[in-house]
Amino acid sequence: MTETTGSTATPESGNPEGADGAAEATPVDGESLSRRDRKRANRSGDKKSGKRAKKGVFARMGLFYRQIIAELRKVVWPSKGELTNYTAVVVTFVVVVMAFVAGLDYGFSKLSLWIFG
């Protein structure tokens, strides 16, 4: 059996001839193309064909809000007790940090009054 000249059905490519634009992307001299070059070779002039066709504004907004709702359903919401506990921890931490900063402020003000009189 004779192999067809320029066949792209090689074991290293894994693509049969003509699949995904493989015939245009494979160079004749045997070199492999970079990802960018393959992507450019597979592009067609029709920008609105396939899965990536541009949808209308309202369709995109609807999709956006459906995706938001789907993500919010995945969230593990805390119980009332956990929420109270988390709030108490945060408020306590904020009060402690405020006291520390206030102490530093008071100390630096007394130090500057002592130095500069």
C-alpha cells in the first residue's frame, strides 16, 4: 500500500486527515507548529460560527444571572449559631486591634511631647 503524500494521519499527531483543520496546520517539511501558529491556521474568516457565536445583550445578562444563582447554590451557608460565633470573633479581634493602635498612638503622642516639649 502506498501512503498519500502530505498525510496527517501519523501516530504522533493523533489527528486523522482533515480533523480540526489538521491538514492546514501540519507543515509539509515535517516541523511541528507552535500552539499560536496552529490556532492561527485553524481560524476561519467567519467569526460568528460555532459555539462562540455572539449572543444578544439580554441573552448574555440572563446567562450571567443564571451562573450567579448556580454558584450561590454551591455555597455552604453557616447556621445561625455559627454566624453568631463568627461575628463575635470578628468584633473581638477588631476591638483588640483598635486598643493596640490607640495605645501606640497615645504612647507616640506622649513621646513626641516629651522630646519636643
